[in-house]
Amino acid sequence: MLSIIGKDIETAEDLALIGEGEIAYIRQISSEEVNARFPLEQKLEPGQNLWALFSADGTPIYLSDDRTSTFFRAAEDDLSPATLH
């Protein structure tokens, strides 16, 4: 068993819940990945690089072509952003 910030982690679901409602992550995402991950959404033109804000469990929150706006959105939602590369 793994313990992080005083919480016991036994499953992937436990790990995903750490920081839920407190931490979000921001990463660059291609329009092709958006089209593949969200097939029911309107298709985006290929070749675009976008910025996405995800909750701690990986649920998408916000998508923008402007990196700074994703940080502002995290702040509006009282989330501490972490950038993933």
C-alpha cells in the first residue's frame, strides 16, 4: 500500500481522487487528440495545439487555444493548477 499526504492508496481510483476539487492539471493537447478522446464533440481542424484543464481524476474541465486562460479558469474554480509535460 502507498500513502500520500496521509491518505492510503490501494487502487488507481484512490490515486485519482487525491486532490479532487483542489488540484487540476494543465497540459497541451492536439486537436487530433481532442477529436479522438471526445468523439461526440464538434470536430476540430487538424494541426492545432490547444491547452486543456483537467480535474485531478482526468475529467476535462476547459479547452482553450490560450495557455494563460486555463490558469485563470483554474483560479475561478478554486483549483491549484499543475502543469504536465
